Amino acid sequence: MNPHAAVADTVTSSISLVEYSRDDYRETRFDSVAAGLAYQPVLPNLWLNVYGLTDPAALQAIGQRFGLHPLVLEDIASVRQRPKVDDYGNYLFIATRVYRYQDEGQRLVHDQVFLVLGQGFVLSFQTRPLGVFAALRERLQAGRGLVRQLGADYLGYSLLDAIIDDYFGVLDQFNARVEDLDRQVLGGHDRFILARIQRQKQDAMRLRRALVPLREVLNTLVRGDYDFFQRDTLVYLRDAFDHTLHLIESLEAAREVISGMLDLYMSAQSNRLNVQMRVLTVITIIFMPLTLIAGIYGMNFDNMPELHWHYGYFYVMGLMLAIALGLLLVFWRRRWL
């Protein structure tokens, strides 16, 4: 097996090969599997990036060239893997997820990113072009930073760090949504506020299910259980691990806000219902004596002196108005209105 041989994609995939050394950089894109099989890299460090994971032939060719286990290819093709790291002896397989908002920022969706880290090469598999590694590619091309100076293990760290940095942007958007929702809870003008709170709660759970396993992946790498990362690179991995802890802490704080928001919304709804019931009760109490008076004088008895009194109608109406105003004054002083 020659790990410095590259493969390419078919019509449904897009594969590019980046070769680099301390002083040189090359990037090659392939339009057929045959072109990739015939290509022989000349620089010591390789980064093969694959967009589109729906072509079994291209994945099989990559697996044969780099000696990937069939289980690795099966995991990549399934595109529904939780973050994890597996040691296959001469390379590491890392599954991760990245999140983004789509449909004008209304829905949180995820895409799979898989990394294979070996001696002198790194393979990255993405479901679609996500732009997560664009800044790293620019640094490699321009020769900025330490990527060119160090080996493929530092490139592997840089890819993981780019994924973690992408989470910061997504979490900023998530926190902004939570803060905006928190301001609207007490207003109660949005009848869909409860559904929006529930959606944010579900998004927080999805992000947590990705970040907690990613923390464990980085913790495993930081402990030095694998020989792939050099001692100098482990220092940077610890920094990436700290960033992951910061992400989880920020997410947990947002989850607490959402839980408090849900309790506050239910309390506000209960209080609003109590106010409405109190107003209805006041109205009912005001009309009860008026209904009683109207009922008494609505009885068909001949021996009712007030029925034949010239000012009887005005007297009863004045009495009813006085009772209503008196009750309103009492309720107002008790702050029931």
C-alpha cells in the first residue's frame, strides 16, 4: 500500500488533494477515478478532501489506496455517526458533526465530517462543501502559521480546531436566539412562543449530543493514548479541549436559561389567566345584585306598590347604578381592577 497515492471522484463526488512541505504547496483536483489512481504525489504531507459521500466506487478506491478498514468505509457511507475516535493501528478514524442554520435561520441541521489521520496523510470526508476548512486551506496556501512547518499530525489538529471554531459561530447564533426569545416571553404577544421555546430546547439537546462526545474524543487524544500526535502538537490539542469545555459550559448556561424561560412562561400564562378570571369574577359580582333586582320586579304580582309608582322606574335604575358604582369602588380600592 502506498499512502502517497491519491484517488479522485466520480460525477457525484468532488475530491481534491493538497500536498505541502515547509517550502512548497500544491493542490490538485480530479475529475475521474482513473486520474486519481494515476497521480503520484511528490511532497511529503498529504491532505485528501472529499465532498459527497454517495459514491461507493470512489470511497472503495480511497479505502484501497489508504488501507482503510471496511468498517471505516461503512461508517463514512452511513453519514449518521455520533462523534467518536477509533484506533486502527496505523491510523485514527474520527467522526464529528458540524451544525448550521438553514431556511433563513429557522432550522438547525447537521452535517457529518470524518477524518482519517495517518502517518504523513490526513483524509477528510464531508457531505457537502461547508466552508469549515476554508481558512485553514488559505493558511496552507499562503504559508502562514505552523501548518507547513509541522507534520500531518498538526494538520489533523488544525482540522479539529476548525470544527470547534465553527461551533463557536453556531453557538453565538443559538445564544442570540435564546436572548431574543427571553425578551418576548413576558410580552405574551406571540401565540407560538411555547413552540419556539420547545424548538430551542430541542436544538440545545442536539448540540449537547454532539459536543459532549467531541469533548471525550479530544480528552482521549490529549491523554496521549495514540502515537499519531507528537508532543508539541499535544499542547495545541489541550487548547482545543479547553475550547470544547468552554462551548459546553456556554451551552449549559443557555439550557438553564431555556428551562427558566419555560417556567417563567408558564407562570406568566397562569398569572394572566388569573387576572382574566378576576376581571370576569368582578363583572359577575357586579351584575348579580342587578340581576336580582331585575328578577324581583319582573315577577307578575299585582300587589307590588312600586309597579304603579310614577317614579318607580327611575328609582330602580338609580338604585342599580348606585350598587354597580359602589361595587366598582370597592374592587378598585382592593386593587382587583
